[in-house]
Amino acid sequence: MLRPFDNNLPRRLRFGRGISGELPAELRRLGCSHAFIVTDAGVSGAGILARVMVALQAERFAAAVFDRTEPEPPFASVAEAVTLARRSIDADVVVALGGGSVMDTAKLVAATLRDGRDAALLAGIGKVVRRPLPLVCIPTTSGTGSEATPVAIFTDPATGNKVGVVDPCLVPDVVLLDPELTDGLPKLPTAAAGMDALVHALEAFIARTATPLARGLALEAARRIGPALPAVCRNGRDLAARDAMLLGANLAGLAFANSSCCAVHALALPLGGRFHIAHGIVTGCLTAETMRHNLPFIREDVTVFAAALGWGDTTPDAFPDRVAALASEIGLASALGSVPVPRSALEELARAAVANRRLMDPNPAAITEADAVAIYCRTLGLHA
């Protein structure tokens, strides 16, 4: 018998090169005319924000911009954006234009702008309850899948720990997937985001909470990402690979939004947060050893998932090594190796990881603090 399950999906999703130019039409469909745009300096500097603003101005939409979103943002970024919005525009819609940090920030701006709630008090599961403003997400990277999920991740600057806000109210109303916006992304961000998308699909597929829809989405994501990720890292001008990665990342986001991420992400959050390492680098490098730990419980699933990636000749026992080889091939292993992580930090990181039951409980195999330390050691090349 199938157990009961829920699925949460964006109301409207559009894909295509140049589709971001349809933002005015989508705002009109929502009945909105005053947009508050959340982005960051990188997106602005790349000229992507200007393209969107030209489209809005041509259709006489009012718009104000917050472009100071930080990587791995603190809750203070939400408060700063809300303050600017209140001073500059009577917003009736929030538009996220950027990667995961931008979209996560925009989610909580949309949830708190009208009613003044403190975003930090929404940390946890099911505390948002309502989102007064519509939310449109336009991702500019192919990885986080935040445009598809009910999750927003923030960093506590005092501890370096990352905390999640999880609520179905955070799922966007409209998603515009425009691969053109990813064409200029440099190699390392492309690799890190893309590997994170692969991990999202893998963990969504093996999680104990996976729904039938999530498993199907995860396999379709793997079919797109498997060949496209190494291709786009070899040649960033491979437009077919860019297209496949953006769609694959979105499918992976839809998958884990309706299943869960697991131990890879539980282990990654404290390591990335404390040592300021890009999230996709950490998840990409931790996956091999975490899957080696999980292997007794996922042999059949790994066989199916490897075939979807195009790795049909890979046995379950060889799967972790194949993942590690990919992380090395696309530059993630060397990026992680460039960050000094002392052996003395691992016990504290392991405690934080194992305490994250939202992510540890869905993992196929139990992970103790000693197991977590061992996974960190093998990944980082440190003594046990």
C-alpha cells in the first residue's frame, strides 16, 4: 500500500530562451503593477537586471530594486530589503532575479513585507502560514532549485550555522526559466550549482520520504544533468547543455521539494556555513562518502539512478567513486581542498549535522556523530 503524501508545486512554470522578457505579461496576469525586485550585485553587474528593468519600463510597470543580497544570507538581509521596499514603492509583487540566496531572501520579503513579521522568527517548519504578496522567481544559476521549493536557507552570523525556513507558503506563484540568463556564468559557479542539482535529485530519489512524483522528477532531472554537467563545465558556450542544466536543476528542485534532501545536506550546512565555502562545492564533495555510508540501504536505487545519469555501466559499489571522480573532474575537489579545515573542528560540525533531524531523519541509513566525523575525514583527507 502507498502511504499518504502531499505535493507542493509552483502555480505556473514557463521555460524557454528569452522567457524572462515575458515578466510584464506574467505580472499583468497576477493583477500586479508595482514590483519589488530582489537581486544581487553580480546579477546587476552582468547586465541581467538592466534587461529585466527595460522590459518592465517599456510596459510602464513601477519597480524598485534591492541588489545587496549577500551570499549565504543572514536574516538581516531580509530586514534590509524590507526597509528599502517600504521607503521606495508600494509593492504588490516580489520578483526574485538571481541564484538561491536571492530567491531565499525574496521568499521571506514576500512573506513579511506587508505585515512586518521578523523573518528570523519564521525559522523552522510551518511557521510562515501566509504569504501576503505574490512571488515570481527568475533563476540565473542552474543548481539550487529554490524557485521550486518551500524552503529558504539563512546563516546565523554569530555561529556560522545555517537554519531553514520551511513552509508550503514559500512556493512561488510563477517561475520563469530562461537559460539565456545562465550563459555567462563562470566555470566554478556553474560546476558547484550543477553538482548541487545532481545531489538534490539523488537525495530526493533515495529519501525515505520520497513520493512517487518526487522519484519520477528526480530521474528526469538525472537524465538531463548526467550528460549536461560535464559538458557545460568543459564548454560554457554549449547552449544545449545550459538549457538541459537549467531544466534539470528545476526538476531536481521540484523533486526534493516533494521528498527531502538527506545527510549530504545535513553535513554540508555546518561545514559550508562555518568555513564560508560555496554550498555546491561542499555538497558535491561530501556526496561520495555519504553514499558509501548509505550503500547497504540504496543498492537498487543507486543502480536505477546511475542508469538515469547515463552511467549504466556503474555498479552500486563503484557509484561513490564515480561521483567523486565527477567532483574532481569539474573542479570541486580542488576548490574544497583550498580551504583549510582543521581536524579539531569536526566534532562540533558533526554535532550540528546530526542535530539537524529535518535532513537526517529521511536519510536511508542512520548517521551517528562518529559516522559524521568519519565522513568529514574521508572527504577532507584528514586523519580519523
